[in-house]
Amino acid sequence: MSAYLPFNVDVTAPAMALPVGASDCHFHVFESFSNYPLATERSYTPTPASLTAYQAMARVLGLSRAVLVHPSVYGSDHRSFEDTLRHNRDWMRGVAVVYADTPIADISRWDDLGARGTRCNALFEGGAAVQDLPRIIAKVKDFGWHLQVLMDINKDPDMVVKMASLGVPLVIDHYGHVNAEDAMQSKGFGNLLALVREGRAWVKLSGAYRISPQREYFDDVRPLTEALLKANSGQLVWGSDWPHPSISAPMPNDGHLINALLDCCSPAQLQQVLVDNPTRLYWNN
């Protein structure tokens, strides 16, 4: 179980001002581990990353709204998630992790705090199991939640199509977590593009450094971004994935991450990805 380096405190300002209401749709916090202990069964040990540090980064980028994603390292313990949402509900929404045995009372409480989806992490220990998804979706469907999935869409290219038919909106993390160099010729990414084109799936333009060896320009990820924008820019959101847990050095500069998006988007697309689409997915229900 590896421990990772801290996030990069040096943040480059974006090449242009972001639109009003710009949203980061994927970030985590790792506050005091004595107050919020990590799960025994986990795939990595994060370094501390406070909400105060996140807000400092967000101010530099010009982000005014954000979506907190409950990370796998806390397992089913949502105390950090709940406390963070409770004190920041004016600008924050959340994605919880519902398990097959999660009480409805917990889901209702999280919904009141601003949770709008449940995440299935198919890559790391501590997340909800894929085989439990029908039972999980039955619990969250009446709340109007979506299903967010972290998966390698190339391991089973047809799985993403099956997930899009489970009866709730589907959101795919980190471009589908497929190697950028191979994505455009892969069946998995092709299936994802088709779902986005049909409005049957959302994609988070996040974690570019997870699918690329680059840490600044992400030229190899640009074709994926452009293909998704062409398919349906109304089904895309952007996320910083701050504080970039479970990756090796060098840590990315968050300004470089937003600049990679700016390089690909027209002003109208930027308004969609950073403001309008997040409003539909997280703030309108």
C-alpha cells in the first residue's frame, strides 16, 4: 500500500478568465486522519489535503462551484463527506458511495446535504462492487441520482453499454481511464463516444494525467477531448481530480489542467462544460 507525494501548491493562472459559475465536478479532501480514519482495506494512502488548500487552488483558477467525490480510501465511512457538505452546501454538491447494504436513511441524509450520485470504483479497493449495481440503483433511483463509474472501458468494452441501460444517468470518470495513445482505435472508447453522442452517458474530462505520461500540455489527450466535444458537448463536465491521489511524481499543476481544456473548447463549449452541464447534472435536482 503506497503513500503518495503531496499535491502541487504552485498553481498557474488560466490563460483566460473562466465563465461565471465555472464548476469543478470532481475533487476530494483528506483532512485529519485521526478524525476521519482511512479504511483498512484500501489501495493507497493519500497525503493530507484540506478543503482550505483546495479553495486556494480554486480561487486561482476562478472556480466558484465544486463537486466533492467520496474516495475509496474511506470505504463506507462518510463522516468526512457529510461534514464537508454540511458546511459548504451553498457552493458544493457531492457524489457518495452507496453499497448494497447502505440504509435508505443514509442516502436520504446525503441527498439533503447535496449528494446527487453514487460512485462505483471498479479500479481500487474499498468501492462498491459492480455486481451489486442493480441493488444499489434500486436504492438511489427515486432520489434522482446518477451512477458514476471509475473503470477501464477497454477491459470489457461492452460493460459501459450495459451500465448505460441500468435506468439512471451514467457518468464515466477520467475519460474512461483508457490509455490516451490507444483510445481512438479502441472499441471501449468507441462505445463511449456512441453513448455520449446519443445522450446516454456523461463523461468527466478529468484525470488526463492518469491516461497520459504528460503533465502539462496533454497533446495525446487532446484528440479524445475533441472527439467527445464533437460527439456531444452537452454531455461533458470537467474535474480537477484534486489533490490527484494515487499517482506518482511529478504532480500536475492545476492551471495546466484547465488550460488543456481551454485549448480545445470554443467559448460556447466552455460555457457548456464548465457551467451549463454541471448545473443540469448537479444543481437542478
